[in-house]
Amino acid sequence: MVEMIPVAEAAGFTAGCLAIHAAQDWAEALTPLLAYLVFALAVCLMIVAGIQHASDPEQLVAMMTQAMATY
């Protein structure tokens, strides 16, 4: 599940790039969205890397899930 987040972000970024090339008139509107996707992708990749390098990844994921449910 966690590994799918960066893949989905990368797919969204790629789709955005294709959209900009296809609709250059809307490039100014789509560029901020793509910038957000790049930022979100970087954050997701750092989270995934942190989970993979944790001493107990399952416990960390469980803790993050509980924190999201609490929030």
C-alpha cells in the first residue's frame, strides 16, 4: 500500500506533463499543480524510504495509521 503512493504521484506528474504538452494554452494553470505533485512525490518518497530503513517497519506503519485515525 505504502509503495503505491509514490507510483500514483509519479503517474499524476506524468499525466500533468502530457497535459501541458497537449494544451500549451493552459500551461500557466497546470504548472502550479505539477509543482505540488513534485513536492508531494518527494515527501512520499522520503516517507517510504524512512519506513523501509526503520528497525521495525510494521510497527512504524501501525503507529502512523493510528496517528492518521486519531487526527
